[in-house]
Amino acid sequence: MALLALATQSALAQQEAVLNSAGYSGLSVTPTARLMRWGTTALAYDNQVPGAPANSRYGTSGHNFVAGFGLLPNLEVSGRIAASTLNTHCYTEPCGVRDLSFNFKAGLPLDRAGRWYAAVGATDLGGAATYFRSAYGVLTYSPDRQLDLSLGYARRENDRFNRASAPPIDGPFASAVYRPLPWLQGHVEYVDGSAWAGARVFAPSEWLPAGWSAHVGANVRLTGDGHTARNWWSVGLTVPLYKVPTQRPSGPAPMSEALPGAMVGPAPRKAPTTEFSTAGLPASAPLRPIAAPLEDPTPVAPPNIVTESAAAPAEQTDRISDAQLRVLAKALGAKGFEDIAVGRLPDGAVAIQVNNATYNVNSVDGLGVALGVIARQLADVRVGYRLVLTQRQIAIVGARGRTDCLAQWVAMETPACTAARLYTPGTTALDATLDEAAWVVQGAAPSWTTTRLMLQPVVRSTLATEYGVFDYSVGVRATVQQPLWKGGYAEVSHVAPVAESQDFRDGEVFGASRIVNATDRVLLHQFARVPVERLFGQADSETAARWGLNAFTAHVAAGRFDSNYRGAFGELRWEPGDGRNRFSVEGGRFERTTDYDRFLPIHSRSLLANYRYAYTPTHTYFEATAGQFLYNDRGVRLGVKQWFHDVAVTLYVRRTKFDWERQARSFAGIELSIPLTPRKDMNPTHHIQVTGSPRWSYGVETVIQDSSNYITTNQGVSSTASALDRTFNSDRAGLVYFEDNMRRVRSAARQ
């Protein structure tokens, strides 16, 4: 019975698609129409290179590495490194196949029962050397959880440099999968006269973190030519990046589909806001801190959204004392907030403004924690409140409501009125909401008394070149930031090398790109909101708010920007309305100060225009950039960024041209961005705050539509001084983003 229970719990993982050696989800050689789960990443390794020339020195022996993402509900992407040898120098001795390739597969179910799936895909897109390029279509039928039957057709393209290399699939193919036990899968495959068989054994779910899947596989060639070894083994791991958002229409949704505490499709009103309560939720114990990490709570029954007309706040009867306001300010400081101001508004409501320098991974956590402090400290009084949360003293989100109802909402009880309504600069004049406050506490925990020290890794690397599969130079960057005044701070950054491969050492092929011991940034920054709304005058402030004119923010920086340039940089950001659209421009004038890289221009003049559209049902950003980049090349960059909680995966294409070049060059790449710091950094209470990086990125790109495949790092480069999107919660500060994360707001409020 215990074995049966273990097998049953592992059943779901076994029907999931996993990556194979070709770079798509499927079996040992052929694809199936099922896709990787949306919101997962996977790694796979095979101890051979299917499709490598069998008559070469190494044959199909070697190493095959694949990494992929379930990027969208109907799209998976992956990168593959196929290498006969790992470190052999291809210019001095035979090294066999060494190839870096990009692959995709798109598909969808054909019936509601999920028995029929169809997919199309391609492998080894882009690059000058295309050893494994193919295109395919496949149909999969799953009558039950034990059996999958697939049928498809593929066409391959032989590489013009080595026509003996080719993917094993060409022409019609078919496969069958059978699962006699939930943790065991067997399969057979057939492609144009060749046949394979294999088995995969999956680890019990109890051995792994929730949602993870791991397997080992054995494969054997039954008949056919030498496109694969006679037998080989494989391993794979699938990791969920987070629980993906529930798909729903972009317009108003039924209450049964609404997230707890979030309004999906705001009701008509003068300015977009969000209101939340927990009517209909089960009552819980009295409000108290919960000793647990910040995370989304267990889903509960959806709440009733309390509208302003349906549940207008009752008349305010309580008056809060100055002593209570001072205690509130002290409690906010204990949670790591700075520049704390607490006072009263003319209508008796409590006014609170805090600067967030502690919840750097996501400002949603800062908003939630601040609301939780207000709820705890003022739960026993019935008084209105208005909260404004700032980053670098720039207002990014505000909330207003009544304290007793907020306390009930945080405690997951049924509030008697609206717990809060949220505002962002694109929907209202956020700074003006506290203009008439009479402050009892002002400037508590000033930010200028705390020096920030941020530590983060620096990696420069090459993948699958003629010199090696992976060459690297690794260092650590220490950045010191000293706040000076409102919106202003000084920054000094030093990089120290830690380790490097042979080819990145001084005098070697990549030696010019190695990390060297240097102070590469000395900058003075200034942020400020641009009061464009004054053009409309005080009498027409509502029109200004409707057009989002309160959402213009500027940033300028001057000094030394990297090891090569000094100069000045500026950017302007506008995020009107609920945050679905963001426009920005940036530019700078730089002069080269060193001969470290003689190929860089002496004078740099950059000017770029940027646009981003956020498709909220899937948390997908569509991004476009055009203009003159840092090294004076002109062109365009298009990208799709998919957010998985605080992890982002970006696919992009870029085409730029230098004046001295005959034609433009095109690139395609993928970038992974993750936080390398806790969701709550250390409190800035001892005049120094040590943090990690809230947003660390690593990317891989390749040349496309070019006869050469030379490594290049100086086309389509933007200035690293750009900081406005980082200030606005990594470009996640629109009202729709906060609406979609109300569960996280409440979870943070309960800490």
C-alpha cells in the first residue's frame, strides 16, 4: 500500500514533458506535442551528441547540455550545447562538433479533455554554423494517463560546413509511450527506417522540493544508421520558477475567478484605483505576527470586492494622540523604513510617508509590511489613513482606507468597510495627497545617515567557441551608495577578480575581456519627479491626473560610468494610467579615458527611445528600443520579457549598424534575471546596510543572418547608468501590477 501511494503521488510528474538531447520536450530522439509546463525551467544532459557525424574521430560520443523554459502557456524555448570535447582547441587539433543553438516549440490542446495536442517547432535557429537545424510538426493523442501516441513530420537542413552532421529526425516519425507505473515510463520511436527504445525512471515527489521533477533515462538504438550511439544514458531536472498566474480575460471577470483581495477589471471611476476587503473569508485568530517567510498564503475563498458606493466608510469618531503617532513611526522604523513622516490631515486621517530601502526585491513586500504595521498599531481605533511609499524619495504607490477595516482584512476577517484603495502616480497626484498634513513626526530614520554596500557577482563568459565549451572570468562587485539629499546619492563601485579559465588569462584569446581589479564607477545621481501637470493649472488637476501627467520622472548622472568612459547621462520615464504602457527616453555624452579596449569609440553619443506594454493575464512584457546605442551604432531591439514572480526571462532580437560597416548585423539572445538577495534586506539601523543584488542578470546571444559568427560585445549596448526602471520596482510599479499581487501584499502585511 505504501508503494502504491508513493507511485500515485508521482503520477503527475511522469506525464509532464521533459527536455531531450535535441533541445525540445519529447523522447530520446523525437518530439511530442506536449510542452514544458508554463513557469518551469529544465536542465537535461546526455552522454552523447545525437546527429554528430558517426564517421568522425569522436563519432556521436560527447556531451549534450540543454536548458529550457516553459516561457508562455503555449511556448517553450531552450538552448543547447552539443560538444564532442570540452576543452580541445579546435584550431590546433580536431575537436569534433561544438555547437550552441536555440530552439523553440509552440503548441496547444485541440480538445477540452486534453487528449489531443498539436505542436510545431524548430531547432538550431540562427548562427553561421547550423549543425542541427530542423523544423517539425507533431500530433499527440493521450487516451489516458498511461499511454501517449505521437505522429509527425520533420525536415532537416545539413550544415554547409559539415554535411555529415544532421539531426536524427527527417521525414515522417512516430512514437508510443507507456507508463506501467507512475514512476516508470517506457517508449519506442521510429524515424524513416531507424528505431529506438528507452525508459525513464522518475524520482518520488517526496524526495524533492514541491513541484520539482527529476529523472534518469536509458536509451538504445534498435535499427538504423549511426546518427546516434548504440546506447546512451540521460538525466534531467525540472524546477518550477513559481506558481504561474491564473489565466483570465483582460476585462471584468466573474467573482469566482478573482484573486483574494484583488479587483480584476476595475469598476468605472474617476481615477483607476483598487479596493480590497475579505468579505466571505473565514475568520482567523486575532491579528498577530506570523513567524514565517514572506510567501503567498494558501488560496482561500474569493472575497467580495467592497466598492466605495456599496460600503462607504462610517463616520470617523476616534482621534489618535500624538503619542500613538510616535509609536507608529517607531514601529515603521523597526521594520526597516526610512525618512518616516507621520501626522494628521485636516479631515483627521493619519498621514504616513515612508521610504523603502529594505524590501528591494519587490516593493509589493514593502507596501504590505507598511500596511501591516498600520493595522497592528491602530487596530483599536477607527480612523482614516493615507500611506505613500517612496523609493529614493520618489512616490511609487499610495493607499488609503480606515485602520480598523485594514486590521480586519490583514487578519483575514470580514471588514465592515473598505480596507484600502491603492493609487499610483499614473492615476493620481500621489505627492499631493499629503500636502496638507500636519506632521507630528518628520524625517525619522533619515536615509542620509546610512551607507549602502551592495555585493554582487560579475561574470563574463563564452559558450561553445572553438576554444572551449565554457570559458569564464568571475569577479565580485562592491558598490557603495551614499544618500545625500532628496533623490540624490553618490555611488562608487569596485570590481575584483575571483577566478578565471585559462582562455581568459592575460595574453590569452579572451584576455582583453577579463575582469580586472579596478574602480569602474564614480557617479553622482539625482532623481526628481517632473511636474508636467502644472501646465494644466490647479483648476484642471483632474484632467492632468487622467492623462497621467503626474507620472513623469527624471534621472541624471555624471562621472565615471565604467572602466572606459566618463560623461553625463539622463533619462525620462512616463508610466500613465494603470501601468500597462511605459514610455522612456535616455541619452548621454561620454568620452573614453583609457586604452583598455582600443576598439571602443573615443566619443560616445547615445540617444534611445523605449516602450513597454504589459500584458497582465500572463505577466508578459513586450519591449522595444530604438536609436543610437552606447558605442554609436544605430538600430532597434525588440524583446519579450516573461515574469515568474521575481524571476524574469527575456527573449530578444537586435539589429544595429555602425557607420563604417557595410551592412547591419542581427543578434538574438536570451537573458535570465533573478534576485540575489533576501526578500527583506538587513535594516538600515546601524549607519550601514549590506545587501545583495535585487536584480542580477545573465544572458547568452548569437549572431543571426550573418556569414560570420564572431564573438562581439560592443553592438546594441545600453548604458548601465539607467536606474529609473529599477527605482520603480524593476518596471513593476503600475496599478495593474499591485492589483495582481494582492495576495502577496496581505502575506507581507501579516509578518
